[in-house]
Amino acid sequence: MELSAIQKMTDDELVRLARVLKVPIASRTVKRSWLVEELSNTMEERKEKRADKPKKLPNPAVDIKGMSKRFGKTLAVDKLDLKVSPGEIVGLVGPNGAGKTTTLRVMTGIIKPNGGEVSVGGHDIQKSPIQAKDLIGYIPEKPTCYPSLTVREYLMFMGRIYDVPNEETLVRMSHYLDMFQLRVHLDDYIGTLSKGNLQRTLLVGIFVREPPFVLAFDEPIYGLDPRGAWSLKAHLHDLKKEGSAILVSTHILEVAERLCDRFVIMNDAKVVGRGTLKELLNESTRATNLEEVFLELTGGIPE
Ligand SMILES: Nc1ncnc2c1ncn2[C@@H]1O[C@H](COP(=O)(O)OP(=O)(O)OP(=O)(O)O)[C@@H](O)[C@H]1O
Ligand SMILES: [Mg+2]
């Protein structure tokens, strides 16, 4: 991605990148094409020096075994088994209150389960939370974020806390700002963003990091306009091809049907169906699409 991403950067961004890379811009009349090439070569050299080991996720990348979570008298998740492999998108679907958000919050280490095991990237989320969380990209059901940072400050901050070299953050940031049409909001305070733009900011905040990721997205399409939704779906497909492991909870079954490789259907804290759409349809006598499978497994298809 690097060279083409650098080519698309604005002049201001190129100057900022040159400053980070300490590439001297001797004259005001330096040619853009020269600068792009110089920056790209410098980044390449730096990368070779760092000699980063390419990250690869183990299989399964997410391994949840017999996980239960209780809130007082409510059993929110009952002995859930769920695996996600690198290179697949799994859809977690189910009616309101089925336990989807709770599952994602346990998987990302935000809340503790009452029983069972959860490992992410081969790391137990309770025993090695830092290693596990380093791989996780989480979009919560109700996105919140630092209201007094600007979008630019937040994205640079995300790069820094995940140890991304500044120059890499700048190039990726430019690329994903374009992809999610966020550039006009770069200097807006996060507290002033619309819901969809906040969601886009959180997405770019994940994508400035080094893939592959273990993504836990809670209703990521809801809240995005059609163009935003399209960009996200296309990018999730690319990330999957590169070896990310993706778990998406969603109610929008038309989206799920096209986006996900297989499904885990929850109802009332339990898994009531799992498999590819084809497998689920084969098991059903009446259903002809995911919506009907969903209805059948979660209370019956209304007459
Ligand atoms: N922090 C909490 N305290 C008490 N009960 C909770 C808490 N979080 C979730 N629950 C309960 O756990 C159950 C599962 O909730 P969860 O949010 O996981 O469902 P969901 O499948 O994400 O639903 P939705 O489709 O509405 O987002 C519900 O009965 C809910 O009321
Ligand atoms: Mg939920």
C-alpha cells in the first residue's frame, strides 16, 4: 500500500511526513514526485532496519470455551463455545438481549466471565490481557471516545499507544481518512462529531495499527450511511484476505448474509444454530434465507 498511499497524500501531509522522517526539503520548489519517491525510499529503509517480524495469528485466533456470564439473576451467556480463524468473518446474530454484546465485552477483556476460557491470539484474556489486547480492535455498541481530542490527535495517539512508528501512522491515517471520508473533520473535536463520524473515527483509529487484527465489532454497520457501510464492508474483506480474524455482531441480516462466512446464532444466552448459510438452510425445512433461519431458530417464523 505504501507508495500508492504516499502518492495520494496532500501537500501538507507530505511536508509533515518529511519532517518526521527528517528528509530535508531544501527548496520551496521541490518537485512533488521527487518528494514522494524520497519519502517512500526512506520509509522502506527504516522498515528494513526495524526488521519487524510479520505478525501472524494462530488458528484459532479467538477461542472461547464454555464461557458463561451472569449479571445478578440474569444469565446473559450460557456456556458459549466460539472459535474464529484467521481469514474468516463470523457473524454473531440473535434477537435483542440474546447475549451478543456481553460475548464481545468478555472477549475483549472489558468484563470478566463467571466461567470458561477465552483466548485471543493464543493469549488468555485474563492472564495476558496486554498481549491479547494488542491484537484486538473493538467497536463498541455505544461508541464513546475522548471528547476533547481532535480527530487528528486521537489517531496519532492511537498510533503511539500501539507502538506504530509515526511515519507509518501518518501514511495509514491519510489513506483511511480518504476511505472513510473523514478528512474534513480532521481538526474537529471528537465531542462534536456526529454518531456516524465518531464511528468512522474509531474505525480509522484501529486501522492505523499494524494488521492482522482480531476484530470484535458490535453492530458496526448500524450508524454508518450507505457509503460508509460500503467502505467498511470492502475493507473487512481485504483484512480477512490478509489474515485478520473478524467477529461481527449484527441485526442487519441482509448485510450479514453477504459479509460473513459463517454464523453463530444466539437466543436467550445460548447458541441455537451455527454454520455457513448453506449448512443452516440444509438443516431447516422451511427457511430460504438467513432472515427465515434466524426467525425459525429464535421463536418461529411468524405466520
Ligand atoms: N451490565 C449489565 N448489567 C445487568 N444486566 C446486563 C448488563 N449487560 C447486559 N445485561 C443483560 O444481559 C442480557 C444480554 O444482553 P446483551 O447486551 O449481551 O444482549 P445483545 O444480544 O447484545 O442485545 P441487543 O441486540 O439488544 O444489543 C440482557 O438480558 C441484558 O439485560
Ligand atoms: Mg448488543
